Amino acid sequence: MAVDRSMWRRCQRIVDRLSIPTPFEPDRFVDALAQQRGRPVELVPMPGDVSQCGALVATDQVDYLFYATSTTRLHREHILLHEVGHLLCGHVDDRSLTALPPALLPNLSADLVRRVLGRSDYSAAQEQEAELIASMIAQRARRGPTGGTCPVDPEMAEGLARLGSIFDTG
């Protein structure tokens, strides 16, 4: 599915309004996002034996961003940014908690949670929109204050190199 211009522009407008810290740190970014939205957003790490992806759970009081921990830093960041994309695009509804194992939500009752979506519950267009938001945030996060790229730590560089090798046709 190709990204149409209207989706691209809509996503760009969303990302342009965000406060993205330099250097990029997921915790600082999510704190700034929560402050900007006027609503708490909490990061919830998921152990590797549970999932290799993420999920968004929105309650009446707080939004929870679940993300896998048993993967590279680059992948964890992308998972988190993808879920942020769903949050910013309003991809939440009144589905049940079946997307996440109950052990991850020991302090949340099912009746408290009004909206939850796991990755498989989104339409292809919503997934594409969340991916585009995640990529745009990551791109902005890697730019320095003058528009150049920020230094990348060794683990991030290794992940980027592996990702690049996947697409290398040469």
C-alpha cells in the first residue's frame, strides 16, 4: 500500500507539533508528549517471553504504551514510536483487553480500561499511518539542532547497519 500525499501531510503536521528532545531519549520524549497532551502517558516494558511488539492501552486517566524489552535499542525505540503514532492518530476504540496477557495488567481492571488495541486489531491504513509517524519522529530525533544528524551510539549504529544490509541490493 503506497502512502498517499494526504496521509503524508497529515502525519507531517502531527509530527511538526511535537517537542522532540535532542539528544533523543524515549523517556524524555514521552514525558514531553504527556505534558503537551495534558494527559499522563506511561511506558510499560514487556518481557521477551510475552511479546516482540507493542500495544497501546488507554484508560480514563492514563495512556499506557507497552513495548518489548528483549530486542535491540533501535527496535525498542521503533516499537515505542509506532505505538505513539497510534496514540497521536487516535487509533483507539472500545475493544477488550484480549490483546495483552492479564499478567501485564495486574493493577488494571477490565472495566477501567475503555480502549485497547493490539497490533493485529488495526487496519492496514492505520498501521501504515503509525509506521509513518514513527519514521518521521525517528528522522527528526536523529537531526541535530542545525539540521545535521546527531551522533548515534554504537548499539544504534549496529542496528542501523543491519537494517541497511537488508535493503542492500548491491
